[in-house]
Amino acid sequence: MIINIRSQSIPSCYLDKIFLENTNKTISSILEDDWWPYAEKIGDRHFPNVSKVKAHIKFREERGWQYEVSGNPKDPIVRLVGFKK
């Protein structure tokens, strides 16, 4: 899948890959456990908090990406499930 290839060099695609594989982590848990260690290693600061990640998801949804969102609306569980043209 293209996300796996791009996730090696594009930070936002790395975050999308995390959402693709997510089953039960909230955004804040993903940030703490998966994103921030990666971002620190590469020197990226694009997603410092839940709000910025939610904006990224909204941006992607406007372009056809599809997500399953559940749980607390302030800190939801998000899974990338597809793309609609």
C-alpha cells in the first residue's frame, strides 16, 4: 500500500499509517506512544496535540479519506479505513 512506502519519508503519512493499524488507541495515546518518539527522532513538530491531529483528519476527509471515529469526541479512537474518490 502507498501509505507504507510514503510513511518512510513523509511524516504525515507515518501518522496515517498509525491510524491505519489502530484498533483501540485514542489520539492522545497515539501521540504519546507512537508519534512523539518518532517526531523527536526526525525533528518534526507538525502534530503537537490532539487538536492538530483532528485538523489533519478533517483535511484528509475533505479529500476522500475515510476514518472510523468512536469514543470521546474530545479524544477519539480513530482508524483509517479507506479512500473514496
